[in-house]
Amino acid sequence: MRHSIGELTRRTGVKATTIRWYEAEGLLPPPARSEGGHRLYDEDHLRRLGFIRHARELGFAMPAIRALLGLAGRPRDDCAAIHALATDQIAAIDSRLRRLQALRAELVEMADACQGGPAGACRILETLADFDHGHCHHHEHGVAEGNIAPPRGAG
């Protein structure tokens, strides 16, 4: 069965521009073309696109997805590399969760410290303006993703 890019988009939830980007990046093989030059995708494209989408939903980066696709194409190989990619992703998620928990704790403290009154005396605004994190108790939110600010005493 052949699918248009619009049908593939409807069935997978992946935008047409993203599908074309996956093709350009070699994550999807080039589809057949109609006489009019329109892309015609088959069931293998649909399954592969579903695989990519699910991997993205689980937070895998494109290099890991590329590796997983390569490994999926070698069903007789040992799955140790696949396991390693999955455990690396778990570690990355755990790291993000720790950072989000630190962010939440800091926001709770900021909100709890706000007693109302004029904005010029607002503890939340004062803490947000303190870009070197001198008022912060949870310095984890200034590091890791984005490296917004180094931890206190790091430089």
C-alpha cells in the first residue's frame, strides 16, 4: 500500500517538514515517486517513522536514534549496544529529573518567601534578578542543561 506524505502525517502525527528532514538525514529511505513527482511511502516507511517518533517521545537524541535504527536492521547482532543506549537514556532522564526537582524546590521557596506587597520589594523578583544565585539554596538548577550558571565557588 502506498501513502502520500499527508496520509503519513495523519497516521503518525509527524509533520511533513519533519518527514522530509528525516529523508534528507537518511533516517528514512527515499520514497518512490508518482508520475507527478509526489512522494509515495510504503508500510516500511510507516513503521520506521513510527519507530523514530516513539524514540523521540522517549527522549532519544538523533544520533542514538540513528544507531538504534542501524541496530534494528541487524536482528542477529547482540543487543548489548541497544541496552547501553537505553540505559544511557535512563541516566539522562534521571539527571533531568534531579534538575527539575531542584528547580521546583527553588520555586517553592521563592513563592513561600513572597509575602505580597509592592513589586519593588518582591522576594521572587529579587531572587530572579540574582543571576549569580546568591539567594538560591538549590544550585543544581544553574548547571547541567544549558549551563546557565556555574555552581557557587566554581569560578
